[in-house]
Amino acid sequence: MLFTIAAALTPILMFAGFRSYLNAQDSLADRRNELIEIADRAIDEIEQILSTVDTLQQIYLPNVVDGECRGVFETLSPRIPQLSNVAAFDADGEVTCTALGEASGQVAQPAAFAEVKAGATTVRTDAFFGPRSQTWLFSVLRRVEDENGEFAGAVAFPLKTDQLVRTIRLTNLPEDVELALSDGDGQVFGSARLVGVSRDWIAESTGDEDGVLFVSNTERMGSLDIVVRSIVDDRMYAIISRPSPGLFSEFTLEPIESVGIPLLSFTLALIAAWLAVDGLVLKWLARLRRLALIYGEGHYNFRIGNEFENAPDEISDFAYSFDRMANRISERDASLRAAIATRDAAVKEIHHRVKNNLQIVASFLNLQRRQVADPAAREVISAARHRIDALSIVHQTLYQHERLETVHMQPFLEALLSHLAGALGMDETGVRIDSEIDEIDRPADDAIPIALFILEAVTNATKYAFDEDGGVITVRLYEDGDDIVLDVIDDGAGADFEEEADSSSTGLGSRLMSAFAKQLRGKIDITSKPGEGFHVELRMPSDPPKKKTTNF
């Protein structure tokens, strides 16, 4: 309904808006042309002054080059009252002659000087503050060449901006019109209304011989019509301003008549339709949306009560169906939560019992070890007991962890290393374990092979790396890009790794570490040199393997 009314009234509004746009364009053109017509005589004055300066500069160029700056200035200043100085510069921009003060210093407009040096015959500069005259100036630079046609410097005739503005104000202007000058950066000179204009206005007006009309709102003067017109070389611009027409002028009353009345009718019709649609549909749809958000956040116990009692029948039926659906989801959700809690309790109990059974097996092995006299056999039994103890720690960590599917590696590995330090008697041998474990979670299926890999690496280091003075074993686990890296580093005696690898490749520890690395989809890198310790690196992918599913 709302869209039907809007669609019916839109063509009328579009026609009125198009008509208002055309009228506004005509009004803007009339206002611009009036200001341009007023300013033409003033701009002609500026152009005549600049043309005169170009001619006189060309005539007196030899005199200025010969150092007669003061004499030329005294000759020309009565004829050109805007002239501020006469100066000459050598090829490096150093002042060689000036009508004011001593001949010293550099050219005040290096960018314009560079253009002359590059080959331009005459360059009219942007406004700059004259170091000798202590006033704002526009300058005209002319190229000087030697007898071989090579660049030899330039002469400059700077013109006072305030005198230029005074010249254009001598024309017969209406009282509400003001003329001023601007440089290419938008800095305005000789205006009581404006300090500057936008560089975008300057860019838009550049190259437009007729000028462009802008409307600006100022705090002190209110709304102003401003025409920006390029005078010459796109370095000097005339700024013509006049207060914009008032609120009840023909420029505003006509758009109000052509657009305002249809727009008012359009708005009133939409408001009436909106109130009708909102009372019948939108209010209830908003309540349904809030209800859906509540259920979407999992609050299935929320009930609508009598909230939709006065709603239309279709919306009321939908809301109560929504409520019944949420009630059934809540019941099923409670059943699933209870089943998950039962499963978690059972799994934790399994881990607990496995841990207890492994401790019993470890105790049996410890008793058996005491009855065995052969040192080699005792060492084998001790190694087996260490591995079973590591498995026991894994299961203990799993049933103590809130999430059964993952293991937080920092407390898990620190507990494992603490056990190994005691089990291997490191306090008596002078060996210390340092750990640098980042906050990393790994799937529970990875915890056992990681723990056993560390067990084998630390056990080997404890047995073979150190002499009676002991040493330090460092275990690090950290992320490196898309990989997780496990380092076991000792500062022991080290070995020639190639020879060591050939002689010990058939050892059980090495084979177990290779098997654990394969299970973790990892790669082992072992480096060692005599006297530089032993470094075992296991690099494994950080993303867990995808579980295979079977479709029956």
C-alpha cells in the first residue's frame, strides 16, 4: 500500500523537481552573467596593466641587465603605480640588481624562476610576500639570454596586490558588489568579505573564460554569490562577490511553488499510509523480529504470553506457532544437554580408570625392576615405566580438562616435564629442564604422541648429552606461520651427527620418535656438532587432520 502510493505520486514529484532544476539553472546563469558583466571592465584594467608591464619589461630589459634597476624603477613607477620593485637575477637565482636596498639574496619565487630557466620567455607568478617591500606581490619574470642564446638569468617586475585591487575598484561598481584578486592557491587579496576561496573552485574556473558562479555561506556576511574568473596565465583570478538573493526573492519562491507544494502533498500522503501500515503490520512484524532474535540466542524458555492478543489473526497464528516450536526445541535441547553431560562424565571416568590402570602397570614394572640384576634389563624396564607414566599423565590431563576433545598444551607439558625431571633423577645428575610453551591447544589425539616424543628426546639427552657436571635441556613449543614447532635442545657435548646417525639409527628411541612424527604428520630435523649440543626439531601442521567419514 505504502509503495503503491509512493509510486503513484513519484512522477508528479519528478516532473516538478526537473522543472525546478531548470529554473534554478536559469537563475544561476542570470546571476553569474550579471556579475561577469559588472566585472568585465575591472578585468580589462588588470589585463591592460599586465600587458603594459610585459611591453615595458621587454623595452628596458638591457638597462636592467646592465644594473640600472633603480633608474628604471624611478622612470616607470609614475606610469605604473602598482610597480613595487625592479630586480635582476643571474643564472643561479642570485640578486644582481634591485631598486630597493642592496643587491643580495635569492629569487623569492624559485618555482617560477625554474620555469624561465627551462625555456619560458615570460612567467607571471603566484602571489608571494616580498622580502624587500614587505607586502604581497604578483611578479612578472622575463628570461635573459647571453649572446650565445644560453640562459643568463631573469628580470622581475613585481606588482603590489593592494594597488592592483585599488585599480579595479576605480570602476563604477554597484554598492553590493566587491572585486578582489586571488592567486592559484585561493588566497584572496583586497576583500573585506573573504580570506580565501577553495582550491577546487580555482581548479574548476581555470580555463573557463566566462567564469564560474559559486554560492558560499559565511558566518559574518551570510550567503554570497561568488564568481571566480581567470585573468591571465591561470596565476591570477578575479573574485567578484555579492550577497545572494534573500529567502523570499524570485529565486526561492519559484522553486517553492513548483516543488514545495507537490512535495508537501507527497509527504502527507506517505505519512498517512505509513501510519495505517504501521498500525496493522509493521508494529507486529517488529515484535516477531525481536521474538526471533530471542530464540536465535538460545532463550527457548521465553514465552510470548498475551503480547500478540490484539494482532491481526495471521500474525497472531504465526507468533503462537513460533512459540510452540521454541517449546519443542527447548525440550529437545535439554535432552541433548543431559546426554552430552552423561557422555562427558563417562569419558572422564574412562580416562581416570585408564590413568589408574597405567599407574598400577608402572608400579608392577617398578617392582619387577628391583628384582632384576642385569643393568641392561633394568634400563629397559625403566624406559618402559617412563613411557607408561607419560601416558598416565596424558589421561589425567584429559579427564581434568573441561573440553575433552582438546588439550591445553602449556599445563599438560609442564606437568609432563616436572614428572620426567623427578623420574630421571635430574636433581642428582645436575641436569635442569627449562620450558617455553606457548598458549596452544591441540586435539586430544595429538597429545599422546607429542608427550611420548618429548619423553624419548629428553630421556636420550639425559643419558647421552652430559658429563658429571650436568647441563640444561630446553623444551619449546610455538607457532611458526602455518606450523607448530617442538624443539628439544641440550647444551651437552654434541656429536658428529652423520656418524652418530649411522651408529644409532636402529635404536628404539629413534624409531619411536620417527613413528610419533609420522602420526603427527610432522617432520624431524636433527642438528648437532661436537661441543655445540644437540637440537631435535619436530615441525607439524597447525591444522588438525580431517576425520575420515564412511557412508553406508
